[in-house]
Amino acid sequence: MQGFNKRFIYFICLVSAMGGLLFGYDWVVIGGAKPFYELYFGIDGNPIMQGVAMTTALVGCLIGAMVAGGMADRYGRKPLLTLSAILFTVSALATGWYDDFTMFNIARFIGGMGIGIASALAPMYIAEVSPAEIRGRMVSLNQMTIVLGILSAQIINMLIGTGVDENWGREWAWRWMFWAETVPAGLFLILSFFIPESPVFLKLKETHPQPLPVREGSGNAQGRETTQEVYTPLSLWRGVGGKAPYRKVLLLGLVIAVFQQWCGTNVIFNYAQEIFVSAGFDVDGMFINIVITGIANVIFTFVALYTIEKWGRRTLMLLGAGGLGLIYLILGTCYFMGLTGILMVVLVVTAISVYAMTLGPVTWTLLAEIFPHRVRGIAMATCTFALWVGCCTLTFSFPSMNAALGSSGTFWIYSAICCCAFVFLFRNCPETKGKSLEQLEKELVGPLPTPPCNGGE
């Protein structure tokens, strides 16, 4: 790493990765606050309103992710990271402040926009500021901070929510769970002013000072190629959508993205109350078990960093789909038989562990590898949007499914989804381990047609 300031690079990557930490915290903190704010707002017996409260932030996440790419190309990466820090801070303060359910959801929506922006910008910024020889390690730092944020929220929820008086819990416990986020959010906001703009964005602005498509014929050949790749996505999509091999790889990416959510594992974080109470635990036992799942999530995310290059992407995706399908089948059967206690915790922790070392991290790796170079950014954005749509539908539907079908029927449905995904992945998912991106492009889609310079017109 000659010529690079290692300490400064690690510093700016850690600051950016705080977006991932807040992403994980904000996403999961509501699960621990749920038994308290539902009593406060009087929605504990209303599955529709429960789904609204849990899904509002995810709707904001969809919008944040959708606008982040265009705003980052226009205004830069650094201002968007600062904006996400502001949104996290405002949401954390406002969510715990308001006594009105509508304002509570608006505050959660603002936090969701912060999640959407951070989830799109943090890994991109890290990749752009990191030297090639440490880029993979630095980008993986963002995934690790997400699971650490999840664990932090679970520990904070346990410390605040365990053993509290019912009246105090209903009035204040959920507020302090959200307010605790202001500490890392405020630190992220302050430190975001001390990181530089991405060199990739600065070079792009120097070459193309206009944020809109550059006129045909401007610049040299290299500039025209960059213009095509960055500024004329419509023409590229026309080329991609016109032939079967391209449609096949796009369909693969969309299925992988949506399945990462529809496999059902994330409801364990957001609806831990229903899952563990149905397994026979009280509120205090619920918080302890949630922390156990968070620790397993962190440990097996570390495991994934080593197994992904040794076992391969396809193997891990099949292991995740098949393993979760089997676990959910057993878990649903145990609920149906009325079993409770430690066996249920073991099954839930096993499901989290399998997800953390397979579908969780491997999905992002595959999405970054399978698309042709000139449409990778657009395809990634589309699949990320589809992933958050899957997350929204999963989170919103769980209370109603659980009320109508019970925990047994709900997990049997997730088992069926995992089994169907296993068949699809077995037939369509390639092994990308050890292959260059150019080699994968040739194998999966062949040469990509060169689009016209003027948007296909």
C-alpha cells in the first residue's frame, strides 16, 4: 500500500460504515420497542396497525434507496452520507418524542429514508475510496457494522426493557430505545464533515461537469464510453431486455434479491415478541433470546467471510435455501404440536445462523458479480429496490398471517418458499467463485450490444 495513508483510509471507511451500523440499529430497534409502544398507542390487538408501524420505515427505505443513486451522482457521495446522518438523528429524537401514532410513523418514515440512503451509499463510498488491494476487506466492513448495529439494538432493548414496571415501560421504555440511537447518529453526523468526497465522483465531475446526459460527440472516446455507461441507462436497458440471456440473468438477480427477504428470517428480528411469546417465553425471556440471536448473527457473518471463497456462492445459496426450508418445517411442526422452551430457541438461533452465513452476505456478492459491466449499476439499483419491496411485503404481511394461520402455518409457508427457491437456484444459479467479471459476463450473457450514444434515439 505504498503511496496511501492507511490510517486515514481506515478512518474514512469506518466513518462511512457507521451508516451501516445505524442501518442495522434503526432496522431492529423497533422489534424490542414493539411490546411497549403497541400498548401505549392501543394497537396491540390490531394486526393491520401493527403491520403499518413495522412497515413505515421500510417504505421510507424504498424511497431513500430509489433517490440515493441519482442524488449521489448529482451532488456527491459525502453530502448524501451527511444527509443520512441527519435523517437518522431527527428520526431517533422524533420517534421517541411524539405521542400521536401518525407522527410516530412519520418519524419512522424519516429514519427509513436514512436507511435507504445509507444502504446504497456507504458500500459504494467505501469501494471508491479504498485501494484495490484492500477494497474487499473494507467493503465487507459495512456488512459487519450492519450486524453489529443489529446486536447493539438488541442489547439496548434488553437493558432498557427487562424487568421494568408495566406503566413505566408503556410510557417511557420504547422512547429511550429510540432515543439511544441519537448517540451514534450524532457522532456519525459530526464525523461526516471530516471525510473527503469520493475521488471517483470528483473525477467524474471533472470530466463531465454537467449532471445531466452529455451531448453526443463531446469528449474523447473514453469520455463517450463513460457517458454511455453513466448517463444513458435507458439505451443499455433496451439492449439488455431484448435478448433471452440478458433477461435470464436479470430474472436471476431479482429472484435472489426478493428471496433474501421472503425466506422469512428477518421477521425473527422485527417480530421477536410474537415468535418467542408463542414459544412460551415472557417479555424478559424474549429480550434475552433476542440478544442470543444477535450474537449468532455476528458470529456466523464472520464465518461467511471465510467460507464464501472456499465453498463458493452457489453452494452457500443452496445450503441457505435448503437448510432454512428444513428448519422452518420443523419449527412450524413444533408450534403446531404446542412445544415450548429451549428447543424453540435452538431452532430460531439455527435459522439465524444459517441465514447469516449464506443468504445474508452471499446475495450481495452474487448481485455484484452476475451482471454485465455496463449495466451493473442500474441492475444493482433495480435489484436493491426489489429487495426492499420484498422486505416491506414480508414485514407487513406477518401479523395478519400469524393471526390467521398461527405460527405453525406461517413458518410452513416460509418453508415452502425456501423449497421453491432451492429448486430455482439449483437450476439457474451459477458458481462465480474464482472467475473474473469479464469471464462471468461471457459465460452468462455473452458480449453486450453497444448502445447508441444518444439514448437509443
